[in-house]
Amino acid sequence: MCWLFLTLAIILEVSGTTCMKLSHGFTKMLPSILMFLLYGLSLGSLTLALKKIDVSMAYAVWSGLGTALIATVGILWFKEPATALKIVSLGVIIIGVIGLHLSGGVH
């Protein structure tokens, strides 16, 4: 169940960051409100995940996969450039998260 909470936290964080972009610097009300709501729910889910997952593991997975996913959203949805270095760097982040997962961290 703790990994489900962590997955939910990542999805909510990526959604909140997407709303941040859509808020256009707090000039759009609905995305601005959703951003705060989604970030709050993300942190709540992360807190529940920390009941069973080490904080070093959970935070690294949350921030690493969140970074990789939001970069992917930027490329696919917001049409940001997808350079070779950016793609390789995203792969390195994912490999790092997998390495952390394989090293343990659930008690």
C-alpha cells in the first residue's frame, strides 16, 4: 500500500506542476487553485508512504520520477525541445530510481 501512496503522490505532484504552468503566473484562477490542491494532496500521500518507506528512498523516487515525468509532459504537451542530452538525462534519472529501489529502503 505504501508504494501505491508514493505513486499517487508522484502523479499528484506532476499534475500540480502542470497546473503551475497552466496558471500563467497565477493569472488563471482554476489552474492556480488546482496547483495548491494537488500539491497538498501529493504531500499528504507522500507522508502516508513514509510510514513504510525510508525517507531517503521515498523522496528520491518522488522527486526523480516526478522530474522525469514533468519533463516528458513538457516535451509531449507543451512542445518543449527534446534534445538528445535531455532524453539521455531522463534515462539516467530513471536508472537511478531503479537502482535506489533495488537497494532496499522498505521496512
